[in-house]
Amino acid sequence: MHSILFSANPEQARMEDIINHLKNHKMVYFNVNYPINWDQFIFPMMGFIHITGTGQVQCCVEISNIETYRDEHYENEELKPPEWRVRWLENPNEIRSKGKCAYIITGLTKFEYKTTELIRSNGEPVTHAPEGYIKIIAPYGEEAFQSAVQYASPELPEEGPINRQEKNVVLTTSYPRKPKYSKEALVKAQYKCEHDNSHKTFTHPATGKNFMEAHHLIPMEFQEYFVNSIDFPENIISLCPNCHRAIHKADFNEIEKMITTFCGKRLDSLKKRGIKVSLKKIISYYKD
């Protein structure tokens, strides 16, 4: 599904207005002051809204289509929250002069994410809030996460257990992962595959190093079974893309051997983070 990032001024377009309007109506027309070539998109698509002045995305919306701005949008109570229609009645010329296009929004979910941790569709990081819109990789997918790891600054959290975060709910439900912790694991492994350090891939432009991916030994989908967070460097393995696929897709005997090797090196470190789990239990997480 295509995804874009765009900005909203909280004084002019409150997200609560959209939420309240969608309780009783099918859609909201969200005006923007820039042209959009919507032929490049396949609908529906996701829009992630950066709130001006916060440095963060605070919600995502489902966009069913895009239209050219028209005054009739404000005249139809089905398409605009009442607060927006009042502003139109008070100053239609100002709004009309800025209107170029309208996103047709059919759903909104609150979703907090640091804007500069998003990844453009070309694989490069988002460096600033957009004045128009930016095509991005949806931030809840594996591709986006692995890209974010490459550009993140490594960070080793303080010793001891870490409070776990709540799930993100955007089309799919998952626990958030911090790219900087995964980057710390890759740096510690010297960008080598921990299953076989002779494996070579390619040089990634963000790091200038051998490309490796981050794999959580205890998969994040099992976070709910632990009081403390399992997203920390000691639970993250540096793997080449081939070995990363193998630990998920290979014959189970091969998977079990890989996990046994990794657990032999990591179980004590997991305990220091407040994660007490046996080798047998971790192996069970990889069974269908």
C-alpha cells in the first residue's frame, strides 16, 4: 500500500475534529495548499500526519482518493467538520486562495512516531517535516525498520530491565522497536553475520559497512509474555539477509541449531535485562 507523509497545522486542522466527524460521516475532505499528482498513487493509501511544531507524526489516516479543491466541499456538512465550516464562513477568500487539493480521509488512527525516523520510498531518511508531501515506506513494516536501523545512531540503554512499550495499532498490531538499539547490536558485531562471519553482502551507503539486518532472538511478537521490554541490544542478532531468512524459513532442525548457538551466548545477558527464559521456550517461539 502506498504511504505519504504530510504536515498539518494543529490550529487549523485539529485531529479531534476529524475523529468526531468520522463517527457520524463516511469521510472528511482535508484541504492542502499544494498541487498533487495523484495519478502516481494507488488508492486507498496511508497518510502519516506530521503535526507542525512537535517533530512527530501523531496519527495516520486512510486516504481513499484525492480531488481538486472546490468551494462546494465546505458547503457540504457531510464532508467537513462543523468547526472547519465555521472558519470558511468567516473568511472564505483566505481559505479559497490557499486551496489546491483535498485528501479524502475515511479513517484515522492515533499513531506517535518521530518524523525524522521515517524512511522515504527511495530508502533515504526523512530529514525534515515536509512542506508538501513525501512518499515514504510505512513505518510499521520490516522493510522500513531495517532501513531505519542503517541510518540510526547506535545507543546502548542503561543497565537493567527496560519498561516495555505499548503496541502500535495501524492496520497491523505490533510492538514498536527502536532502530538505535538494533544499530548498537550491528556495531558491536562489527557488521558481521553472527551465524557465519565470512558472509559478505554489499556496502550500504548509510554506514559504509557490510549490510546486515537486525533480528530479535526472542521475536517481538512474544513481547506480551514479558513484563519488561525485549527490545534491547542483547536480544538482537546481526545477520546477513540470507541467514535472516533462514532463521525464519529454513528446515526446523537448522533453525533450532542457530537458536541454540545464539542462546548459548545470550541467555545470561537476557537475565540482566530482567528476561528469564529457557532455551526450550525460545525454540518454541519459532515453531509454527
